[in-house]
Amino acid sequence: MVSKLRRTAAFAALGRALLAGVRGGPSLGRRLAALPRMVLATLRGQYDGGARLALMAAALVYVLSPVDLVPETLLLALGLVDDAVVITWLAGALLSETERFLHWERGRARVIDGWVVGSAGRRR
């Protein structure tokens, strides 16, 4: 009974941390809302997250792929370890990349697209 209460309290604390943002960072809702914008900015060539997004997509396909069921059926617990490692990496990559994107997006709001003019008036 006590362990169930501890587990419930731990999950409640995790949920609050994810929704409120950890250490003052963006909340989970802001991060998830930023995903479509991040993919669009990457496809347009405005944001440099292409390689990281490709790796995250490959990890997601690996975890969801029915082909991956074979190791689980043959190796039982050991077959689940690879999925756990990939899911852990994917969650960390998603959190860090969305935070990096939101920071980039805030900085971009202060930038005006155009030409850089040097001290002699020439365009660079």
C-alpha cells in the first residue's frame, strides 16, 4: 500500500514537472505545440534541425515497427531493453531539440530579414 502511494506521488510529481516546465524551461504543452513549427521551419531550410529530426523519426519508426517484435518474442526481457534505450534517447532528444527550437524562435523574432550592409555601404 505504501509503495503504491509513493508510486502515485512520483507520477503526480513527474506530471506536474512536465506540464509546468522543468527548471523554468518550456512546458510539455509548449514543446508539443512547437513540433509542427519546427518540422516546417526545417523543411523550409530556416532551422538547422534536419539531421536531428531525421534521427528522431528513424527512432520512432524503429520503436513502432512490427518487425521489431521478433527480438521481443525471442529474447523476452533483453528484447525490450533496446526499445527502452531508443525510447529514452528519443524522449531526451525531443525535449532538448524543442527547447533549442523555442530558443531559436525567440531570437528569430528580433531579426529582420534583409541584407547585411558593411561599413563601406557594400552588401555582403
